[in-house]
Amino acid sequence: MKNTLLFITQILILTQLVISQKTCNGILSTSASVCNSKGLCIAQNKCSCYSGYSGQYCSIMASNACKWHNISKLSTNQYPTIDLQKTKFENDTLKIAIKSEIVKDRLYTQVFMINKTNPDCTYPGQYWNQGFDNTGTCANIYNGNTPWIKGKKCGWIKNETDTEIKYTGNVYIDQVESLGEMRGQKITRDIRSVIPFLIRFQKVIEVSYDV
């Protein structure tokens, strides 16, 4: 009887381990070939691609005509920025576009708003996607389209007065760069960029004139 219970317990533990393992395109997240070896499988069928790569499983590579920056081991360069032309509040949805220049050996990127554990608030996630901007020197673009009903759980702050409505918050971008190896151990550099934003809506427009 004890042996039977032990056997059942072992099966349950193994089953839980298999269920908890993430896969991307049917490949375990721990495999070297996951995400076409150009990204990190951070959720079920969701890859965070290396700089210069895109697509659900990181199979799309930026053109060789793009500028691929080299990593400096002494300093961090090419910080991500917000594309103001594509960032707006529309139809009760916050649309954010983050631009990050292509950097060799810059590994995965994660974008989030305060609540890093909520998949609604992060890239890769339900409301986020990655692509390329092939104009100029080229860049990876991280697009977020988060509905307010979801975003209010991500750390947005809404302030309303008689004359205006303001949404304030921070966008956090975590990136990892590979600096090589030392004594067989990989050396990486973690980068966090913080971009504050403010969206203001005027509720009252005052018009005065003389007759």
C-alpha cells in the first residue's frame, strides 16, 4: 500500500512539473533551440525576441541594410524611447509605441507598467506585440494597446478635476545584454529604463468675444 501511494505521489509530482513547463511552438523553454535560438520563452507560446528579431517565435530578422549597433562593455548606449507619434489614448485604450534601436547581443526585452506579474500589463502579453520600424537606421518597436478596464490594474493613475482628466504613470523597460564569458560563465548586463508619461484631456473649453 505504501509503495502504491509513493508511486501515485511521484506521478502527480511529475505531472505538475510537465504542466508547469512553458513551451513555445512545442519546444520547451529550457531548450537551446526555443524561439529559434533568438529569444526567450517567457510564457506559453510567447517569445521575447532578441534585438533585431521579431515574430511570434523570433523567426523574422531585421534587414542587413539596418544599422546593427555593437555593445560597449564600458557603457550602455541606445536606450529605448517612446514614439510620440504612435502613442495616444484612443477609444478608452492606451496605445504605447516603444522604439529600441538594434543592438548586437542585446537579449530579451520586457515592457511593463508597475505590475510586472499581470500578463495584461507586460510585453510579451495579450495586448502587446513586437515589430520593426525599417525607416532610418531601423529599430524594434514594442506596441501596447491596453484597454483602460485592464490597464487600471497595471498601475495607471487617473486624476479628474472640473476642467480636465489626467492619466499618469511610468513605463518600465527591462533589457539584458550579453558581455561574453569569463571562466566558462556567461556575463550579462541588466538595463532598466523608466519613461514617465502624462496624458491630459481638457473637459471645458472657454470662448470669449466682444460684440
